[in-house]
Amino acid sequence: MTRPASGARNGDSGPSIRPAERADLLAVTRIENESFAQPWPYDAFDRFLGEPGFLIALEEGEVAGYVVADVTRNFGRSLGHVKDIAVHPDHRGAGVGSLLLSRALAVLTAHGADSVKLEVRRSNDRAKRLYRQFGFEPLRFVPDYYGDDEDAIVMIRKLG
């Protein structure tokens, strides 16, 4: 069953956002492989199907990007976690990442998260800029977080 897409308006050729479906996973995996030196495997995305925070952006019927986010209980609080987000190289710089992140934050808020965290490579200035625009602040460094020994910056944002 195809769910209705949201985000595009009448006559608007901008991307629409909807929950990911099994038929999207090959395109999602291709974007992941083109975006990251240590990509998630297909099975990792398959495990998140059905999660409210696994969303895709569609541009002219093609998957232009995706976000994977969820909510977990942590010391009596609900913590949102943006686990993965990427935009196809042909669609970068057009606001797809911002739209995905905005929608993911709304989903996490609706599911009770009072704050959201994410990890970003220390060298990924473009992503860090985006996250700062959304109110994320650096919390701490995690040395050698990535398999190639690069550090991660854990960033956090309060919701509501």
C-alpha cells in the first residue's frame, strides 16, 4: 500500500516526504553507499522499516534522500536519536536534508522525545552547519567513533 506523500503543494515541484517502504530500500542503500565511506548495509535499513522516523524524500518519483530516527527511554526521559541522514549527490544543496531533518524532529516530538541527539564526523563541516541551524549544540567528542579512527561529535537539541 502506498501512503500519501506530504510536503509538495499543488504545482510545487519540491520534494515530498513519506515513511520509507520496502520498495525504497535499494535506492536508500545506493544513496548510503554514495554518501559514506562506511555505509550501513541493506539489512540495517530493513530493520528500521515501520519506524515512524524512517522517512524518505521523493523528488519527481525518485528517492532523493532519507532519514532514520527513533525514540528510546533513557534515565526516565525520552531521547530522540537521528541515526542516519543522507541526500543523493544530485539533490544536495536544494533543501532536501533540511526538509528531512525538520520532519524527523516533528516525528520525534510527536513520539514524546524531549531532546534529540546525533553523531557527526568531526570533519563534516556541511552537516555540522545544518545541525547548528536546527539548534543542535556540541555535547562531547567520541574519539575513534568511526571505523577509520575519525572522532565523532555528539550534538544535542532540546525539543518543545
